[in-house]
Amino acid sequence: MRNCEINPIKSDSLEINCQKIYDAIIACQREFDGNLIFEKNILNTLNEIEILLYDVNDIELFSEMVDLIFRCRYRARELENQMKFIDDEKIVNSKNLNYILEEMNKFKEII
């Protein structure tokens, strides 16, 4: 776990609060610790999103930002599709997980 704040991603009309997404991922990991359905179907994608969020602070070139946005869009789509096949209402109705989906879908609106 890193101790620094993760920068937001901003466009002219939109801001994605990467720190809050990260915080929601950590909350999900705690909330569903030991839940085999979560660990088997969702955890790896959330870990990948977490890694992408860490990269936000290291972006120096516009091309790096574009690459990161497309990778986040892919992970958002992946998470959304995984959620369609989850049979656990506690996971499907999780405020943290739904917040992550909502914020990650904003990456579709940036480019």
C-alpha cells in the first residue's frame, strides 16, 4: 500500500477522483475478505485497476495519459461484465463496488 495521495484525472468537463476509487477498492477487499465468489471473479480486476491508479501520479506525457485511459476503459468494461455473472446479492449491491463501476465508467467519457 502506498502512502501518497493519488491525483485525479481531469478533462474540460469531467473529473475522476482516483483516490476515492482506490479507497473504495480497499474497502471492497476488506468487505469481501474470504468471499470465494469475490476472490475468484472480481479481485484480480480490482487489483489491476489499483495498479493503473498508482500509475496516474507518474504520467508525464499526454500519450501516457491516453494509454492509461484506454487501459482503464478496458478494466471498467471487464468489471462490468464480471458483475453480470455474479450471483451474490451482497456483492452486486455493494456501495463500494458500484461506486468503482460508476467512476470507472467515466473513463469512457474522456476520449
